[in-house]
Amino acid sequence: MFVKIGGIKQWITIKGEDRNNPIVLFLHGGPGDALSPSADAMFSGWDKHFTLVQWDQRGAGRTYGKTGPSIASTLTIDRMVRDGVEVSEFLTHELHKKKIIIVGGSWGSILGIYLAHTRPDLFYAYIGTAQIVNWQKGLSASYSRVLEMARASGDKQAITALTTIGPPPWNSISKWPMYHKWEQTYQAKLVTAPAAPTTISAEYASAQERAQYAAADDFDFEHFWGLTLSGPLTRVDLPALGTEFEVPIFIIQGQEDLTAVPEFAKAYFDSLKAPRKQFYSVPGTGHAPTVPELNLVLKILTDEVRPLALER
């Protein structure tokens, strides 16, 4: 259904077998890469023990289809955080719960940290995957690693391309796809774990729906990253928020992630103070979710977080 959030209608799905189960709100990446179309495949069976919520964020998926580009000026991190708070409050009211659980990946891991820090009273726990900490520092580290791998393998084409654009920071969006091509190439060489299922559900499978989701992804990229790579996402620095949290923090990181480098996520995790925290490293996994990573998320939800939600 469409729910009025932050002054606009935003798309939310709620699926589960039992309203008494804890609520899990998934915060998708991108920021325009909504999970709704593939959620049934990725989280099959999870709805037996959890109420699963997908939210097409401002500028993403069906929410973008409803508003079009008219909301471009509102695409700020502050507005997205306030949207997330409103969604969470709507869910607690709609399903008669005191709190919910948030799971965020990539961009969603940034939004999740902001939410957990801003309104801890709304959440039982935060689970982050592919945790981004500081976009500019992460990009510099990623570039260095990809170039190092290209040199080690004698890949002259990659070396030439990467040295031509030079190391970040960059001031043109045109340099991103030139770099991203090689990051993805070398990421694929490192990943050995099976990819998470991404079959698109029938209700999202029409050409019109797929075009809408693709357009939203492009729109969010342009406005969150910016034509000069100086948009809101490029200025993210999570340690600046502070390191004290009032909710349990669980961070799951792919050992081979070339986008959100694991060392940064671990150093950030080590700096955090929380009632409970745990860091997990998943072999053979890069930035995109894999089957072992999803299995681990479900295990943490079931063994570590669900008891917290049920005991209150």
C-alpha cells in the first residue's frame, strides 16, 4: 500500500504469517535500489517467524513512480532519516508493537545507523550488512585495492583505465562508471559464495514496473551522489554521529567487499559502545548479498534478536 510519509505517498509491503511476530524493516541500498521486486525470493520462509516490511524509499521504486522527479530537492540524508522514523512509527502503530528491528545493507546500512542513533526507543536492534562508514575514505581504499589487484595480475587495460582517471576524490560523475566497471570485474573474481536469489515477483515483473525501478535507481544516483560527486552520500561520515548507541548492534561484512572495505567496518564497530554488539565476517562474499550472508542474518534475527523482541 501507499502510506503518506514525509508529505508524499511511499510504497510499503507488510508480509507475515502471525501479527504477533516481531517486525523487521529492511532498508535497501542504492539509495534507489529497492528490494521489493525480489524480496519474496530473497527472504522466502522468513515470514513464518517475522513480519517482513519492504519500503521503497523516497526516490526509489514505486514511490518514485508516484512522485516522479518532483521530490529531487528533498533528497537529503536528514529527510530520509525523518522518513525512516515515520515509517517505523507507522509500523508500531499499525501492528500494535512497541518497537521494530531494522536490517540495512550498503546505503541502507548508513540509514540504519542514523535511525538507531536518532531514535533508539523505536528499535530492538540494528543489523547491518556491507556497512559503509565514510564514503570518500572507502572509495579511496577501494580504488587502491583494485589498482593493486590489476597490477598484480598484469591487467594492462585495467591499469591504463584506472591510472587515467586517477585516484579519488573525483569531481565528475563520468569517472564513476569507468572505475566501477573494474571494481565489479575484480569483485567477481573474489566472490565464491553463491549469490542471493533475486527472482522478481510477478507483480513487479512487467516491463513498465522494471523500467520504473531502473529509472528510480538512475534518479537517486544522480541526486544522492551528484553530477560532481559531491552529493549527500559522498559526505557520509558515521563516526561524526557519535559512537554511543542504546540498541544492540550487529554488523555482517563480506570478507571480499571492495565497496565497503571490511577493515573500515571493523574499526568503526570496535569504536562503538552498545548494550550488545557483534561483528561477523562472511568468507567468499563481496558487497552484494550471498546465500551464506542471508543465512547468517536470519540466524542472528532468530537466535539473538527475536528473544529481545518477545521478552518485552
